[in-house]
Amino acid sequence: MASSNGEEKKQSEAGRHQEVGHKSLLQSDALYQYILETSVYPREPEPMKELREITAKHPWNIMTTSADEGQFLNMLLKLINAKNTMEIGVYTGYSLLATALALPDDGKILAMDVNRENYELGRPTLEKAGVAHKVDFREGPALPLLDELVKDEKNHGSFDFIFVDADKDNYLNYHERLLQLVKVGGVIGYDNTLWNGSVVAPDDAPLRKYVMYYREFVLKLNKALAVDPRIEICMLPVGDGITLCRRIK
Ligand SMILES: C[S@@+](CC[C@H](N)C(=O)[O-])C[C@H]1O[C@@H](n2cnc3c(N)ncnc32)[C@H](O)[C@@H]1O
């Protein structure tokens, strides 16, 4: 796409090293808006739209999964015929609803979050959509819950898809456990692996404190995933970056 140097510079400055202005790493707001308006919003199921609007009014709305990423997850789950899934990090449940709508009627989502209140905010949209019966919500930190699951051998290799969107400082701890729980050929999706573009920010970039803090963990995760022989990976610049890991052994 043709654009003047000045405009390019302005766009790149606006897109880099800032807090999330919109939920995309695309350097052009107009292009992102085009994607949303042309392909995402017109096809967004009504309950997801409703939940997105409820979440937009919540003070922590920056945490929600973007509509384009929700659409991506929904499509991916259908492509891989996922039935038994897990989600770590629910918030108000936008990605949860995108997942629940993609699964067959007897599909399951084991959903974990330390905060039940935010989940309850989105729960009525799950009910309205007729998919609440697929969700098994567990309140609490994910790591001990995963340890419990790993203890029981019948859970090994039982998940088709696992979406991880919670505390970045634990992603590598989750990874070791999740690799036992996901089936060979199944997929783990790690969210925020481009962490607001901060993975390529210079050390003196004016990053927000929390972005700076988690950046080290995201960098470490990305390095570890890149050399892990137990998985194939694909890092996509959707949302804040999502790395898909397909278990191969
Ligand atoms: C980025 S939000 C999740 C967004 C969600 N996937 C969506 O579509 O809106 C991260 C969530 O992780 C939860 N969380 C943070 N630490 C956690 C932990 N140790 N175990 C489980 N959940 C945690 C937070 O309460 C928060 O709701």
C-alpha cells in the first residue's frame, strides 16, 4: 500500500511501544478497522457482540480478547474438530464464548480463573447462547488445578485444544503440565506472545511497568517454544500475538 514517509513514520510511532490503543499489532488503525468492519463484526454472533459491549464498559476491558481473535479461535476450533478443551484466563468470557459456540453440543471447556466475579458478568450471555452447559468453571490459580489434573492419568492426552491467556510469568510452568494434558496432534494456544510489540522494544523504551515486567517472561517463553522438540509452532500476529503449539510427541 502506498504511503508517504511522514505518514509511515507517524503510523509506526503510534503503533510502537505504547499501551494497547486497539487490540491489534497492525501498524495501521485504518487497516485494522477495515478487518473488523468487513469481516469480523458482520459475522459476529449476537451473544458475542452483546458480551463485547458489556465488557467494553468494565474497568479492565483492556484484558478482553479482541473480536478478530475471537473469530480466529472459533474458526480454528471448528477446523480441528475440538471437543474437549481448556481455557486458562477467562475474564468476562469473550474467548470462552467464542470457544463454546465452536464446540459440538457435547463439547466441554474446563475454564479457570482466579476471579469468578468477572466470569459471572459474562455468564448470562453463555446461557442466552445456549452453550453454558459446556463450561466447567473452576475458580482459583491455574497451576495447582493443573497439578491435580496431571495426577490423574486418565486426563493425560485428553484435551484437543487449550487456550492460555492468564499470568504470563507462569506460561512455562503451564507448558510442562499442558504438554501432558493435550493429546498428540492437539493444540495449545499461548496468547500475548508479542506482548504489545514490546518483544522488540529497546531496553530504554518507555514501556508501562506491567508491560516491562512480563516482557522478560514472554521473551523467555518464545525462546523456549522455538526450540521445544515436542511441538510444532506457529506465531501469528493476531490480537496481541498468539503462538499455536501442536503437540507432536
Ligand atoms: C487477559 S485476561 C483473560 C481474557 C479472556 N481470555 C477473554 O477473552 O476476555 C487474564 C485473566 O487471567 C486471570 N488470571 C490471572 N492470574 C491467574 C492465575 N494464576 N490462574 C488463573 N487465572 C488467572 C485474571 O483474573 C484474568 O481474568
